Amino acid sequence: TYSSYICKVLKQVHPEKGISRRAMSIMNSFVNDSFERLANEAIKLARYNTRSTLTSREIQTAVRLLLPGELAKHAISEGTKAVTKYTSSS
């Protein structure tokens, strides 16, 4: 589950707030659904380009296709930052 990550983000944004079990269950389902949709779209893109490996490019394109406007821009920015951090630490 993504519960611990959802809690961390909630505490960053609203340190004084909590979340009920029901709300956490709904958020967890939302994150799982979003992940599945993005992964499926990225797989379609990779197959279309006859690639057997998913790269950050397919993920980024899937994000652009599935998320609206500013949310997509923010997601791409955060994703790029995470990939840069990961590659610099390896």
C-alpha cells in the first residue's frame, strides 16, 4: 500500500491534519488506479515504438497524455527531479 507515502505528503502539506482509514483506503485505491493507467499507457507507447524496455521517456509521455495541464507539468518536474537524484546517488 501507499499509506506511509500518503501520510508523509499530507504532513508536508498540512502538518496539523490527519486522515481517516476510509479516506486512506480511497487515496490508496486512487494511487493504485493512477499507477495502473500510467503504466498501461507507457506500455502502449513502448510497443508502438517497438521497444521492449520502458524508459523515463515513455512514462513522461504517458503522464502528459493522462494528466491535465498543470498537474502533468508538476508531475514531470517532480519525476525528473527524482530520476536525477537517483542517478546521481548510484
